[in-house]
Amino acid sequence: MTGREVLERLLDGNRRYLEGGGPRAVEQTAREKLVDSQSPMAAILCCSDSRVPPEYVFDAGLGEIFTVRVAGHVVGTSVLGSLEYAVDHLGVPLILVLGHESCGAVKAALAGGEAHGSIKGLVERIKPSLKDINTGTEISQEIMETAVTENIRYTQHQLQDISDSIRKKVDAGDLMITGAVYSLRSGEVNTV
Ligand SMILES: [Zn+2]
């Protein structure tokens, strides 16, 4: 399948989820088939938020999606290494960067307050994506929506800018990188 065909399949899964589809029962035979190898159709880089589990959101079964999750879907070495594995060794034709409405990590980066511990490093990785956003005195819903979208686009660009192997696959037409935003309220996924 091409990256575009895989994206359509994921969005079909999201439609099933919207119609009330839930997590699938996994039969022992399905587990056994996957013991020796995996062949996921897509890699999904997603925020860790408990309200955005990709297997639910895309009604995906065991072995279908290779998922990398980190708050604010920020790009670091471990994230890149995981995605390079999915691209180079598992041959996925699509990386989907999935952000979401009201992302707490994005909100923290917008608010600009002092974060403690390792959260500080995480928030710092989001800030460059928000450099053109003027927050003013309060963070409106509109500003949050813009910030979430900008952070998704920034992550998409970073994957290609930092990783040679990801960029080469994109240039060769073997890999598509797409961004999408998840609505906490409706459950809908829309590409950005
Ligand atoms: Zn989030």
C-alpha cells in the first residue's frame, strides 16, 4: 500500500470509532501469527495523553500500527530511532504525527512558565514551533488550536530535517509524512 492508501485506511478506522467501534478482542491465533515478525501499515507519532490512544482512535488491531508516544509528540533521539526502525526495517509507507485538542504540553509551552525537572526539556522542544504566535494576555481557544497545528507541522518538518534516512525515503517517494489533529470532544481525526 502507498502512504496515501494507508492514510485512507486509518481514517476509515476513525470513522468506525466514531460510529461506536471499540477495542477489538484479540484471539490467540492472531497473537501467534505475529510471534516471528510484524508488518505494521503505519507508524504513528502521538502525544502520550490518555485520551488519545491510537489503537482506539483508528480502530486498529494487533500488529497494525507501530506507535511512538511522547508528550507533545516532541522529537528526540529515542523517538527518531524508533521511527527510523519503522521506516527502514519494517518498511512503513506512512508516518502520521497525531496531535490533539487542548494538548497540555503545548499549553505549557505557550504559557511560558517555569517547568520543573525533566518537563522543562520537553516544553523547550515545543517552544520553537510557537515562535510566530502572539499569545497576548490570555490563551484563547483559537490560539490553542493554532498552536496545536503549528506544533504538529513543526514535528513533521523536524523528522525530515534531522533524520537522513527519513528524508531519503520521503525524497524517493517511498514515505509520506502527514499531520493530523484529534478532537477530544468528537473523537474525529482531521489532517492538517
Ligand atoms: Zn498532548
